[in-house]
Amino acid sequence: MILQISQNNLKCMHKMFNKKITSILFALASTTFVASAQIPKDMQRPANYESTALTLLKKGKHEEALKVLQNGVKNYPESTLLNYLLGKCYYDVKNYNKARYYLYRAVRYTPDDTQAKLVLVKVETETGNYSTAISYINDILKVSPYDKVLWLKKIDLYNRQGNFQMADRLLRRIAQVYPNDIDLQRRLYGRTEENIKKLRLHGNTTAAAENVRSLIKANPKQSSLYLQLANLLLQSGRSEEALAATIEGMERNPGNVALAEKRASILAVLHRYNEADTFLASFLKRHSSSKLAAMRKNMRKDAAEDALRNDAYTMYGKVYEESKSKEALDYLLNTSVSHGYTDDALYYLKEARRHQGNTPKLLFMEYQVYKRAGDKRHAISALEKLYKVQPSNREAVIELSAYRLEQAQDLMVTNDYTEAIPLLDFVIDHSSDKEQVLGAMNKKYTCLTETKQYGRASKLLDLMSKKFPNQKNYYIRKAYLLDSEGKTNESLDVLFDALEGAKDAKNIELYRSAYEELAVPYVKKLIEMGAIRRAKNTACNLLEVNPKSHDGLLFAINTSDMLKQYIDFDTYVERATELYPEDVLFQEKLATSYKRQKDYHKALDILRPLLSTYSYDSTLVGAYSENSNLLALELVKKHKGREAIAVVDTALVYDDKNKELLYTKGLAYESVHEYDSAYVYQRYYQPSAAEYSDFMIHLDMLRRKERKNILDFEYRQSRYGDVDVINSVASIAYTHKAKDNVYVGRINYAGRDGNDVGDQEDSYVPGGTGLQGQVEWQHRFDNRWSGMINAAVATKYFPKLAANIRLDYDFKNNWSANLYAGYRQLDNYYRTFTYVIEESEGAWANGPWAKKTNNMVNAGLGVRKTWDQFDIEGKAGLVFYASNLCYTSAVQGHYYPLDSKWLCFTAGASVGTAPETEIIDRAQPGSFDKINTMVNFGFQYQLSRMVTFNLVGIWNTFSNVLSRRSGDELNPIDYTETKYKNLFSIDGTLSIYF
């Protein structure tokens, strides 16, 4: 009976299989849920790392906190919070390099992370990188423009940098923004006093006086400041301004004797005794002072003597009082202005206006008086009036422009660019002083770019180029403007052209720096857009401009990799590692180069020393894990599973939760046939939804293979193609697996129809039953060498004695080869003939079976090649039987359509002048010294975790030699007939693992 499986049986098996899979999925889900519940909370999300670390830091346990945060960053490398905390922790223990590294990562992942930038300010301050610290403060000020603490920190950094002018300007401006802040006013006062002392020490009385004026603005009632200002102005020969300072001081402090004395003495020095006498008389009426009274008495004597020397001014004064003469007024006005008689000058200016009106000349004289007296507010007012009356007055415009520049600069200090622009426009449009115009244009350019008015800035830049063609920064500014307008490619061309024409070393360096500053973000943007080829071209241009550009090399390497231009990749990596041999990133790229060349050993040799220093660098750890994983997979293919496990174990020291490594370790264990460990580690793999079913079946296969015992039940049924004669063979085998050994015991049974007389033409043996017992030992010597030996004895049909030996060797690239040899003692049955007489006629008929025993020796060579889903093996050998030398050859292939390998299709064929030993061992017919052929096709299917089923259909073709006898009893004639026969077989095997 031919083995068949009905459609109903298949459906039933399919339902059972689905139920089994469902049970497995439920069990796995439950296991996953329980495992998840058992995972410590600090391993589930970044927030728990944070809370644990903060608790440890509060207790002063910095080292423990560092370990917690290092693990957190390792598991969540892009967590801004964890990178910030780790960087801050390193800052606290004064490890500034690592602090900078992790804080920079925090800012990179979250550009608005103010807290990280604040700690970076501290790091850069501690390491002396003041410019970098200032740039971080500027970034924060864009978000919090009126943060007093940040402004003070910025002032401190400018002082540390030695830029005291900018520091003082910022302090003055912030004090204006917060006029009621006592602390700021105190700081400004103290700083100004320090400046005054330094300036006086160096003889710069003019600058010292300006600083005192700023103190007076903040402390208008402090009389000592007015005295100090007056003395400084007198030292610099500015008597009128000194007098104005005492007047202003007395307005704030009306009864101050010291200021009154200073005012009177200055008037005396200016020979304005009448004015001094009038002032003292008025003061003494309200405030008694013996010192001032004595001073007045002595001053009268001096006045009398001076009057004799200055009769003209006095006489003209009297003349004017009596006649209001224009000539006298002109003399008095010119003299009072030129001599610095402030009160007289203001009086006579007023008189002149009554007669002449508010003329440009009088307005300019008024401006001179107020300027000399230090009264900036009235001076500017006078200039503005003069400008309205006479816009073409060159001298007035220049003076007013100077004030406008100063006002604009103060506004720019606090980022009030919009308010500064109209002041600068006045200077540009009206001043005839080239230096003033250039300064105003430069400031306006800054204001326009800061307020993103790039079109106006571009026009202004072109105007500056026409008016001042020798400006060195024109090309840089032009490039930055084009970049701001989104025309970065054009901006880089401008700088490139400027570099080609530059001869001065300083200019060349400036252009290079500007080119890199624009090119780096542009390349980043191109990469983000996916314009990789343009990004690479730009990076290459950057390297042409600056061959040592770190960022340029990095971009050239990365874009070459993206474009799969590996020759360029290797070239740039080689250059980068020569220029920056200590740079971790470039060493990583060198390792990547070796990885691509599949030289994983060299890659790991580069990465391993770096890991000892940067053991928590996630990128470095990832690169090491990747190369280790690839090397391990390569070793598995080379049948060096133990070495692969060692490689993976080393990588797991740094990356112990890497599921890919753990899965590869499982593959390595599978390759050395340690299926229990393979099962444990391969469970770490996370299959996709499409892979899940196959993966679970593969795990079942591992569970099955890890079983030490196997029972095989095999049944083969055969039928001839032209006769309905069936032959069957049944087998049962037990296999036990040890570490490097496999032991097999097998019993084969065969039954044949027939009797002791060969009366059936298509029978080849007499009827009966046969048994064969076989033992087998398989042994693995090492990763490459293995072998097998077996022996068998039988009663009938099977070889009476049989022994086989095979030696296998595994080559690289999934090639293997084997040498085999065997011995068999075969019983050859043949017919005898009997002369039978029936009804007086005789004829020859088949007689009893006769048997002859022959020895068979065979030997040969086999090869096998394996791919991921396919393997093929072939063998060829020689057979020596009954003095005949024959040959055999066969090929067999296996195809696994699914990665899980739970389903396998097989196909094979053989040809030879002797039957395959497998046919002989199955007690099936064949012929020697004649062509035998065979083809087969089948499949293997995993029914459940511990049960597999194999079904193969086989078609054998061999020659059938029939013995014949004719003639009479005395003269028999023997002859043979040769006929080719087809034998069709179905072989089914059920394997149970336990």
C-alpha cells in the first residue's frame, strides 16, 4: 500500500499547528510581561536615572551618581536631560573635558537647553575659553535679553579677556536699563573709581574727567565728585568746564562751602572778580562762613589789581550798560566766549539775540559755551537748533554727527539696533567727515544684519565699496549677506575668488576662516535635504581652501560613505588620521574603513584602546559592537564558533544589553551544537511581525535540537512500474547526543512475498522476513574535523555484514568535504531450473532459489556547499563487487524557503554502474555493471516543537537480468534476457525529540 495523506488529515494537522503556535505566542507574551515587571524601575526610562542620580548627588556621592548617569546615557544616548546631568556631574568633579563633551551633546540634541549652556559657560570660563563662554551667553540672552546676572557674567568675561572698554560700556548700559538697582549702581561706581585712579596715574585727565561725569549722573548729590571733576578739568586746562562743574554741584548742594570756595577761586583765576564777588556776597547772605568772608576780602584786593590790567573788558561792560552799543556787545560777547566767562557769555548771547535774532553764528557760540562748560545736553540742543537753521553748516554737522555716533553706539550695546539706525543715517547723509561716515556705515551694517534687513544691508555694502574701495572686509561681509539671503553657494564663490586674489597672509587667514564658517552649516543643511553629492562637492571645496579643516574632512568622509565612493572615503580618512591622530571620531572612521574591507580585526584593534578612555561614548561602543558582531558572524561561517563567542563576550563587556550581539552569540552556540545556550541567547532577537512566526519555529527547532534523545520511525514502500508488486522496509532508530559524540542504534525490518521456489518472474528473492541491527558512533574532533563509523549485521535481504567509515572536514566559506569507505557482505539470490514432464511433454520450470555470497567494497569523496537558504552536496565513488569495478555518483540539494527552516524541500539524482549504497542498505534491488539511475523529491516539515516529518518520493531505474532455460532434459540451453525496470518508492520518517 502506497503511503498517502488525505486532504482532511492535512486540514486537521494545520488546525493543530495553529493552536500550538497560539499557545506558544501566549506563553511568550506572558513571559515578556512578567520579565518586564521584574525589570528594575531605573532601567525603564531616563527620568528614573535622573531621580536616582540627583538623590545620590544630594548625599554627596558623586562617584555613584556618575556610574548611574553613565549607564543612563549608554542606554539613552540622545537624552538631553541625562547628558546635561552627566556633564554637570563631571563639572562638579572638575573633569572639564568630559563635562564639555556631554554638555555639548545636550545642546546638540536640544539647542534651546539654557541650563546646559549655563554650565558650559562655567566650563569655558574655568578653562580660559572666554570668547566661547561669551558666545554661549549671547545665545541665552536672545531668549532672556534682560537677565541681569547674565549681563554681569558677560561683563566679567570681558574683564578677564582684557577688553575693559567693552566691559565698562556694558556696565554703564545695563545700569541705565536698571536705574533703581542699587547693586548695579554700586558696581558701576566702584568700577568707575578704579578707572579714574588708573587714568590719573597715567596722566589721562580728560578720560578721568569723563568717568567722574558718569559717577555724577549716578550720584548727583555727592559734592566730592563735583570737586574731583573740577580739579581734573583744571588740570587739563578746561577752566570753564571746571567752573560749570562747580555751578552744577552747587545747584545740587546749595550750602556746600567747599564747592563755593572752588567756584570763587576758579572765577578769580579767570579774572572774573566781579562775578566772584557777587557770588560770594549772595552765598554769605544765606550761609555764614568766616573762611569765605576772608576769601572775599582778599579777592577784592586782587580784583582791584586785575581791573587795572583789564580796563578794556570792564570799560566795554560799562559802555554797554549805558549805551547798548553793538560794538561793545560784540567785544564783550567774543571776549567772554573766548575767555570762558560762561555766565557773561550766556548773558551777552541773550542780549545779542534780542538785537540780531537766533542767528547761526550765535547758536554755534552758544554750543561752544555749553560744550566748554561740559553741559552736553544743552550743547546738543544748541547744535540741533543750529542744524535746523543752517543745515549746510559743515562744522555743526560734524559736531552733531559725533554725538549721534556716540548715542547709536550706546543703543547697539543693548541690542537696540532699530533705534540706532536713524541716528546713523543722519551721519551718513549729512557728515562730510569720511571717518565719521565710514564708522556710521559700519555700525548701520551691523544693525541691519542683526535685524535681518539683508536687502538694505546689501545695498549699503555696495555703497560702502564705492565710497571706500580699499575696505578689506568687503568680501567677507558680502559673503555673509549672500548666505543670510539663502545664497550660500554664491557666498562661497565670493570668498573663493577673494582668496585667489589675496596676497596678504592675514587676509588669506580671514577668508579661510570665513569660508569654513559658512561652508560647515551649509554642508549640514545639504545633507539634511538629501543633496549628498552637492554636500560632498562643497566639503571638497572647503578642503581645497583649508586642507586642515576638521569639519571639512569629516563631511568629505561622511558624504563619500553615503555616495558609496569608498576610494574617496579611504583617502580622506587617511588624511584625517594623519592630521588628527588623537581624534576619536576619525579613528572611528578608520575602523569603518577596515570594517567595509571586512578586516574586522584591524577595526577592533583601533577601537579597543579608545574604549579604555571613552568607555561610555555610545558611538564608539556602537562601532565596537558592530565590528565585533560582524567578526563573530564571519567566524561562525568559518566554523570557529568558540572564537566567535570570545569576540562577542569582549564586546558585551562594554555593551551588555546589545540584543544583536546576544543574538549572534546564540548563533555561535548553535554552530558548535550547544543548542541550549543558543536558545537562551537567540531569544534576545526581536523579530518583525512578518518574521515572528518563522522565528518562533526556529526557536522550537533549537529547543528540539537541544534534546539529547531522538526516536525515528521510518517506513518505505516501493512498487514496480509494470507489476503490482510491493516491497516495504520499516525502521526504528534511537539517537543519543552527548557533547562531542552522537550514538545511534537502529533496527531495520523487511518482509517479502514469495516462496522457496522462484516461480514468480518479477521476484528477486525468496519470500520471508529479514532483520538488521546497526550501531553508529559520530564524533566531532574540533571545529573542522568530524567523523562517523557504524557496523551492522542482518539475517536476510539486508547486507549480512556491513561497516562504514567517514571523515569530514569543514573549509572556509561554507564548503565541506568528506572521504568515505564501506564494506558489505551481500547474498545474491538466483533461480535454479527443474525439468517438468506433463502429459508426456517436458519443459524447464523455475526451481528452488539458490544463494551466493559476495563481498562489496566501496570508497569515495563527497563535497558540500551551503548558503543561507540552500545547500547542495555531491559525491562520487568506486565499488568493487564480484570481481567487477563499478562507479557511483550522486547529487542532492536542500532548499529552505523560510528563514526559520521549519520547511525544507529536497531533490536529488544519481547515476552509476552500481546501485547507491543507500538502496542496498534498504534491501532494494539493483544491478551491477549496468547503468542505475535515481531521482528523488521530497520535503521535511516541523509538525510541532518536538516532532518533524519527512516525506520523499524516489524513482529508481535499473536493469533486470532474467535467466532462461530451454531445450530437452539432456540438452538444456541457458540464456538471459535483460529488461530495464522502474521502481517507485515513498519514504516517510517521523522524528520525535525528547
